[in-house]
Amino acid sequence: MAKLIITIDGPAGSGKSSTAKLLAAKINASFLDTGAMYRAVTLAAMQKGCDFNDVSQLEKIIDNTNFEFKIKDGVMVVKIAGEDVTEKIRDPQVTGNVRFVAAEGSLRARLVKLQREFAAGVEQIVTEGRDQGTVVFPDANLKIFLTADNTERAKRRAMELSQNGYKVDVTNLQKEIEIRDLQDTSRKVAPLTPAKDAVMIDTTNFTLEQVVEEILKLVKNSVG
């Protein structure tokens, strides 16, 4: 297992992916985007025409599909059966279906195993998701939980999608985020919740750089 593990959890649009990526670059650590893993499985299931209500079909997708998750220039490159799907997994349709994968214990267990295997192969890691500090790496050196105002989160996600060529309505997007929050926090398996020893940071009125600088101070204090 990595000697230094920093987990960054939080809801959609809180800034966890951007924060984790920049923090990893600052401390020369590997970056693990666990959301990309769930999205990759979701996309693979969509490509195969799976019934998302049939858990056995989704289990077979994970067990029988060649997924590749590698870091290139600080970004996690995702491949399914050799095809680069790094951009495709951000499609709003994938976002709408990822809850089916995230809610099932047997599927999460498989992905948790992959995440721990990833961490076992590196010296330092910054990993982001929704259960990193509570389930996947409960003994992490530092745990962060990011939050932000719902309106601000919707604006951020809209900007991200727009940059990738998708047209979105911010009002509808905010409603979708709120629904996703409810699904994530109320699911029976690994619900979205801060670890008891996590440091809470509200990113609403802070820039990405300011958030990362605050975490860097915590890193220095926690690991010397």
C-alpha cells in the first residue's frame, strides 16, 4: 500500500476532482479518480445493452471487461477493451446511469478492490470519490471532505460540460445534482458521508488554488 494516502471525498461539483488532481501534482503523488472507474463500468454496460436492474449482468461486465486506468500527464486515462473512453465517460447519459453501479454492494466491492490494487502500486496517492475516507482507505494519512453551495456546484458542472461540448440548463442541472445527492447519501452501501476524522472544507467562495493551498498546510501538519 502507498506510504502516503490522502482522500478527498464530496458530492458532485464540490471540486474534489480538480482539487485532487492539482494537489497530486503539487506533492508529486499519483492521482486516482474513482468516479472514472464507476463511469467506465457504466459506459461498458451501456455499450453492451445491459439491463441496469440486473446486478448479475453488471457483475459480468466488471469481471469480463478489460478496463485500463492509467495516469498520463496528471490525468487518468480510461480505456475499455483498448478504446480510449476518457471523454465518453463524462457524457450526461453515463452520469444518469452511474447510480445503478454505485448503489450495489457487490459492484462496489469489486471496484474497491481495484482501487486498493492501484494504491498498492504507488508510493504516494491522492484519491477522490465518495467513500474513500470511510470505506476504501479508512487508515489514510489525511482525509478531506469538500462541500459547496448547490447553486455554485451546478454552475461548475455546467461549465465543465460546456467545455466538453455539451449544452446544459443550469437550473435542471442543479435539480439533477440534488437528486444525486439524495441517492448518494441515502444508499445502504457506502453512503456519501464525511469520515469522523475528515477535515471539512467549504469551497463555495474559494478558488481551486486557495483550496489546494489550505490542504497543503494540512498535509504538512499531518505528515511532517
